[in-house]
Amino acid sequence: MVSPTSKKGPRIIVVGSSNSDLVVQCNALPKPGETVLGGAFAQHHGGKGANQAVAAARAGAQVTFIGAHGKDAFGRAAKAALRREGIDVRHFRELEGVPSGVALIMVGGRSKENLIAVARSANDRLAPEDVHAVREAFRACTAVVCQLEIKLETVLAAAELAVRNAVPFILNPAPARKLPPKLFKMVHTIVPNVHEAAVLTGREEPEEAARRLIARGCKNVVITLGSKGALVVTARRSMNVPAWMVKPVDTVGTGDCFTGWLTVGIAEEMDVISAARRAAVAASIAVSRRGAQDGMPYRKEVEELYS
């Protein structure tokens, strides 16, 4: 299906990963050393960067994806899927001698929580030079979003170009790792979940963690809280944004849906709380559907619920 992306929408650059998600549905997630039988298998397009690109495109943005894939069937299919969404994939490079990204995912239990392992791949070869090669696009865009499934120096290169061009830089720090102090100072909005916020700050309580991130230089902090919605913290205020109550089907990609929609809201010059509210509606729709990218809602669906 072709995305209804508007040519008048904001211009978003996504620098990040692309994976093929190999998913097993389980009655319960296995414990270490345990084998669980009977789960259904499915394959979906995924990767945090590609997921956020699809979310932003379906939210109405013009999206450029900067990434890397191998010369294999997984990579060709991933690129074709993004192209069908109307995403600019000219800078989604094909690399020789490395595989495309693959993620092994188990989804289980009533809450549909997940366990994910991501293999080394072309994603690890995405370099600062790949970002600098597209610097002209940074001059024309209205927001840039990154995750941490690629090299940290590549994330830094994207942040520096965004700041140099006075463009909001949104960081989804997943998977969480230690970050250099200078990166926090370049972040317009950081979007961790509770675990990632704790890893970054050493604080388990979300508001304490958010305040630490503000102190390190982030202008806005949006901590996703799963079924409890999100906590939005700025230098002046904090507010809880509730999630819409739905029956969960698949939580894979839900955080990416939230981040993509939040980025579009920021690019459209919504205040961060309003952008988070709309993103929470989109994420609630996504969690009720299977597949990280397939489950991303379109703008019309979200607008019917968000007011």
C-alpha cells in the first residue's frame, strides 16, 4: 500500500537501522535455558530506524532514510518496503560483504511483551561519511531523528549537522548505552523508555531520571511508560500523557511508532506535550496490530481519535 504522505508535510531525516524481524508468538516468554513450543512464526520489516521512518511517513511527513543494507534478499525487500511508503531511499546504501540486519523476536504472554536480539550487520557499517554525504538534505529538513542501533559516531554526525542547521534533533536512545556529554547538549527531545532512562541516569524513578537528562542539556524529555502512556518533562513543567486503552496484540515497534509521530509533531511546531499526546494515540493503535511497520497507523486514523 502506498503511503498517503503529503508533499506539503514536514521534511524528516531518519538516520538509523533496518532489520528483518523474525517473530515467534509464544504463550509465555521462555526463561534462560527453557524451550517454549507451539508459537506461530511471522516475518516483518523492522529495525528502529526504518520503523520510525514508516511511522513518520504515515503521519504525513516527507521522509529521507539514511541507512545501510547487505546485498541480499532481506535488504532488497526492506528497501522496496520503504519505497512503497513513499520514503526517499536513495541514501539507503547497499554494501558488499555484509548481511542485512536481522532481529530475532519472541512475543508472549497476555501483555504481549517481547524479547529481541539483533545480529551484527550492515547497520554497523553506517558511517559519519554517509551522513556528511547528505548534508544538503539537512539544510532543507525540519527535524532529524536517530536511534542507537548504529555507530555512535554516526549519531553524533547527524546531531551536529542538525544543530548546525538549527533543526530539532530527536534521539531515541535504544538500545541504551553510555553517551558522551556533548550529545545530550545537542538533543531537542530525548525519547527513552523507563529502562533506557535508568541506564542513562542511574535513576529508576522516571521523573528523577528525566530531571537528570534535562540537567545534562536535553531540552525536552519524553519517557515512554508502556500501557501507562508517557511522562513529558521540560525545564519548566512535567506532565503524564495517558495511553489509550486497547487490547495489546504486538508491542514490537510501538515505541518506534511513538517516536516517529512525536518527531512529526515537533517538526510541525506542536508543543512537545501536544505532540506526545498525539503520538500516544498513534502508538495505542499500533499495539493493537501485528508487525512493526505493517501496524503503523495512517494520519487519518489518528486524527479520528485525537482532538
